[in-house]
Amino acid sequence: MREIININEGWSFSKEQKELPIACEESWEVVDLPHTWNQYDGQDGGSDYYRGACWYVKELGPYTVKPHSRIYLEFQAAANVCAAYVNGKKVCSHEGGFSIFRADITEQLDENGENLIAVCVDNAPKSNVYPQMADFTFYGGLYRDVNLVIVNESHFDLDYYGAPGIKVSSKIQGENALVDIHSYVTNPLEGDRVEFEIYDEDGETKVFAVRPATQETQVAVELLDAHLWQGVEDPYLYTVSARLVRHNEVLDEIETRIGIREYTVDPQKGFFLNGKSMPLRGVSRHQDRYDLGNALTFEEHYEDILLIKEVGANTIRLAHYQHSQDFYDLCDEAGFIIWAEIPFISAMNADPDAHENCRSQMRELIFQNFNHPSICFWGISNEITIGGEVPGLVENLKDLHALVHELDDTRMTTMAQVSHLPMENEQNDITDVVSYNHYFGWYGGKLEDNEAWLDAFHEMHPERPIGISEYGCEGITTYHNDNPKGGDYSEEFQAVYHEHMAKIIEERPWLWATHVWNMFDFGCDARNEGGVKGRNNKGLMTIDRLIRKDAFYLYKAYWTEEEFVHICSKRYAQRTTDTVTIKVYTNCPEVTLSIGGRVIEKQAGNKVFTFENVPLQEGFTTIVAKAGNCTDTITLEKVAEANPSYIFEESEDDKVAGVTNWFDNVDLSVARPMEFKEGYFSLKDLVKDILKNTEACQVLLNGLSSTMGINIKKSMLEVMGDRPAMDMGANSGDEKKMAVMAYINTELQKIKKED
């Protein structure tokens, strides 16, 4: 029988080691897995977190191998490139930081001596490995479990793209379901058999079938009176077991859980699960935490699931890479509809091996996660034209779409487009469904631009399902404002922003899915927004999961039915006025506001209740809101002078942004050669070097802002710091974009570099 031994404890770790270690050094740091070396420097800002190769070493001691057994070393993930050695011999290498991979190490183990496992993990930039550039920290390390898997020489496959060795799909047929099961057997002998069994949630056997064991052993069985997996409403799961049997001995056994479900997406009516309308409304999630980086245990994943359930979401976009098996399992149990994707993000690298890496990561994502009923959409890219529409990009996207359908004809493909990609762009016809990342009202434009754009796209493409893959704005709980506005980073503006978005989304049921960016604040070491370094603060909750921002409760009002009431702006605790405005979120139809037992006002309404001219007494005033059987309170202190910490004061560096009318008096039809005079700035320079020069920085910001139609700030470009400015479109093949970039280059060439 299969034995899985976790070996997370007691690894020796070094950043300084350069050569293959031959022993555990006493001077090395002793760590337990999961582990990342960027848990601190990847979240403190400055875009200077360590990216390079590090070594993990573990002594197993003498290891006796049971006769006729094989021992595999299994990595749940290693970020981002890994090579593993046993007793000095390389047993495997892997490129891609988010998926499972294994190595058969049986022949390398010494029964009589010490056995040394040495693992080199490297998160330095590589031209052939994605992600290349993105708005999050690329944490390095063995940040998920490492196991030894001991199996008989005849066993369910462990060598194919980290897959589990069993693949199950189903088709609903009236009250029943046809379940198609494929198991993959390594070294089957004549007479071996595979016994398949399907159990319900009570452990009762519903189906039993036997097939002769072959390399691919397949059976199609009928599941009577199938209990459907109905998302968050009823996430019912069956267990499928496969046993490899020789005579009277079970050699190997594996299990997977399945949900019987089918879905469709209608461009006019949205998402349907098992024929039932289910508007997909939810959040996106990154996998990191404060002071932990991405090195999470099951407990952290479980807490995230509970919090997403609390807010009432029914879908999660798992950005921008393959997440932990623990989390996918929890999504199956909770009934979330999942968008799972690979890290083909922001920019395509011209290295042909980079596209092969995309294909490899897509294969791993699909093969390792095929059985999860929660996953309904495979994402092939995110904002991939930030780095320009370079030659070959469309062909690569089409190739990924085709690959997905070759590997899995039961699910749909999708992609997340950057906001400024034109509606008529051919990329919007590649995947089965499409979504856009929009930040109108935050990075540029006004809130009303969101619905204007969505309605225009829907009218232009009535046959194309359209969704919103990202939308949000920064909300820093220090900052507060009676008159919130875009760019003030206040908790109040984040709430106003989401009030607008929640309303327009509810009014448009044809949006196939919408995902708030983000459920939680997350690490991005290149960022410096609102006085907070190393963080993207768009979460509905803080990165430590300890604070629910007001916007969290807004979505709870829209998405949940269990009664609750929440008074906003509690952290805006000191006020200077005689009266205040109190805002309340609830899913109840009526709210009563009172002070000291005296009713101030009673309102009927929907989701958002605003009470004007609520009086404050001297000192402290406690205000009570009652809705249904629920109450909430806020205590405000009346003070003589405003608390200065409530207002974000921009530094001069924060104020640096581009203008959107830079090309108004420029004739872009004039041919401008791409010249690169030595000693002057050009598009060949790295973005971070251009940003250091005030004049060159302004040229780049003006050009990009005018191209995209939003006021791009200096801080927004810092995530692209290590890339040449040329990557932003100068090689796109698009004549208009090339003319724009040529003009930007001409202006940069007027600026002399300092000696």
C-alpha cells in the first residue's frame, strides 16, 4: 500500500552556498517547511527583495527500501526554478513555481549510510520561466509541503506532470450521471486488476466496477439518482476510489473527490450551474500573508475559505498562478466556482522556451487539478498586453486556448484583459469567455466610465460573454474623509467606489462573472502607495486577515441572507463637527438609529443607509444601529482639532504622474527614426533607470498616460523597473503604437544622462 511521509521538519537553509552541498553545515539556519526567504523583505518595499539561488539540505539517515518498492520525492511547489539532488546525484529539475513535481529516488538511496537531500531553489529572473513581470512579490522557497511517497513497483502513475494518477469526468443523464474514470498504472502485470468504487458522503458504496489493469485503465459507470454539486447552495461531493489489486493484495490505492455538475454561460443571461441561474459574484485571491509570505499551512488556507464564505462570494479568481491543493479541495467543499490560471502575465518574453514554459505550466495546472468540480474556467493570461502587443502574442494565446481544449474538453477558457485593450481587438475572440480588468474611478476616469464601457462592449459584442476580472481601489484604514475622493486612499472612498460597482453589477445580470480585486491586501515589494510600502492595499481585508474594511460589509449586504448590520467609518473615531453623517450597511430592509436609547431616525432602504445630521455631544457619543434582530455601535469623540493622521499627505514623489493630453499638438504621422545616442536616455534603458531622472521620468509617464488615457503615476511603473522601456510596445508591430513609442524615444534622446 502507498505510504506518504511528510518531511517538512528540520531542513538546513543557506543563501550563501554556491556549490552542491555534500553535508549539512552546522552554521546554516535550520528551518521547517513551508518556508520562503522573502517573508520579510518581499513585503517591506523598495523593490529590493532577494532574488537568487538558495539551498535546502536534509539528512534522511540510513534508509531501508521495502522489496519491490519505489520511493518518490514529491514537492508540492518550489519557487520558481528547482533542482534536487540525492547523495550528490541530480534526480530532477523543474521550471515553474506553483505546481507539483516528483522524482523517483529509489536508486540513489543508500540502505547503510547517510542519505542527503539537497535542493537548489532559485527565484531570480529567467527569460524562459513565467511570471516575468507582475504586480506582486515573486517569493522564493520550498513554500509548500515536501513528501516521500513509497509505492509498489506496480502503482498508479506518479511521473506524468505531477498528476494524481486518476481522472474523472461526469455527464448528467436525467436523474442519473454517467461517470467516466481513467486510472493510469505504472508496471501493471498480467492478471492485475483495478477496482473502482464510488462512495457518497455517508460512505455508502454507490458504484463498484472492475477492469483489467493496463497502462490506461478506463471504465464508464452509471451513478443512479445522482446528487448534484450545486455550488455554494449544495456542494455535494462523491469519493472515487481506485485500487490496484494483484490476487488478494491491494498494491496501491488512490482517492479523489468529484462533484456531478454541468454549466453553461449565456452572453445575455450569465452563468448557469446545472441549468440554474447563478450570477457569479466574488473575489480574487493571492496566497500570501503578513510575515509569512506565501509559506502557508492548511490552517491559513482554511481561514481564507471561511472569510470568503463570510463575505458571501460564490466565485473566486485564483490569481495569478496555480494555488495549493489544500485550497482547491476547500473550494470543492465550499462550492465556490473557480477561475484557475497560469502566470502568463503582463508581458510576453520573445524567448521561444518561454512559450514552452507556458504550455508546461498549463499542462500541470490541468492534469493536477482536473478532478476538482470547483474549477470551471482555465485562464490563459492576465493583462498580457501591458508589455505591448508583441509579434507572436496572438498566436501564442490561440495556441494556449487550443491546448486547453485538447487536454480538457469539459471546461471553458478565459483571459483577463488590461483595461486599455480596444474592445474590437482580436484577442477578445480567442477564449470561450472573456473578462476585463477595469479601474475607472481609481487610476483614471470617473466611476461612471465603468458602466459606460461595459454597456458599449455588450452592445458591440452581444454574442460574447463579458465579465470583470478585476476592479477595486486602495483602502488604507488609517485615512478618513468626510468628502472622500479618488486618490485619497481613505477607507471611505474605497467604500464609495464599491457601492457604485456593486450597484451597477447587480443591474447587469449578463456579466458572466465579476471578481473584486482583491479579497486580501497582498505583498508587492515594488509598490509605495498611500504611504504604505511593499503592499497592494486593494483588499477587502488586510494582509494579516485581522481587519475587515467597510467595503467587506458592503458585499456582505449584497451577497448574504443571514441578518447583519454594520456601521461604517468606525476608525474615523475623532470628529470636529456638531453633527455627522452615519452610513450603515445591512441586508435587512430597515434600520433604526439611536443615541442613549432615543431613536434618532428610522429608514427603509436597500443595502446602503445614510443618516444625515446625527448630533454629537461633547466628549464621547455612542450611536446604535438596529436592523432586524442585529445591532451595531460606533463611538465617536468630538474634538477641537482634526486628527492630521486621517489625511494622506502626498510627497513630491507621490505627485509625479503623467498627463493624458501630451499628444494633442503632436503629429504622430511624421516618421521618427529610433535613434539611440550614447549618453542620452532612450527606450533601451531600464524603466527603473528612467524613473530616477526627473525629466526622463516625466516623458515616459506623459507618453504612457496619453496612450492609455489614464494618469499613470510613477509608483505604478516601479513594478516594471527591471525591464527596458522598449518592452512597452515599441516592437508591437502596431503602426500607431510604434509611432507613439518612437516619439517618446525622440523626447528621451533630448535628455542627457548624468556622468
